[in-house]
Amino acid sequence: MSAEVHIAGIWIQARPEELRKVAESVSEMPGAKVHAVHAQGKVVVSLEAPDMLEIRASMDRMRGLAGVMTASLVYQHSEPLEVMNEEVRDETDAPGIH
């Protein structure tokens, strides 16, 4: 079996008074990147891991942070590592598309 890359989009709802601490804690997790934070307690995160079990474990850690009310998976994608590392050509007029 070849190595895989799993990418997940996660939405976190946190208590507004704990928002900064939650965002900082999440950004320190391996493979996690905080993309947006809203004053009402919303945090948008992407998470990259070698398998879905690690995605789930990271989400469980997020749910366990003080101030987090919920962490929801909104997107998940996986592909073999070698496919993710292939270079993609930028064609402005791809064949068969008009």
C-alpha cells in the first residue's frame, strides 16, 4: 500500500472569550493551519495527515481544548502521496474544453 495524504477542512465553534487561545492552540497542532477567525467564535482550519485516523485524533484534541464547543469535519480528501506530488500543467485552453 502506498503512502497517502489526507486533507480535511474543519470548522470550530469556540466561546468568543476563549477564541484567541483556541486559535493559537490549534495552529500549534501538527499539520493544522488556521485560515480564518471570526469574533463570534468561528475558526476555519485545514488539517493534513497521513491517514483518517490521525485526522480523527487531531479533531478529538481540538474538541478537548478549553473553550471549544464543537469541531466539525466539513471536507475531507485523500490521494496517494505520489499523485499529490505530481506537477500540474497550467493550461489556459485545455483540450476539449471550449
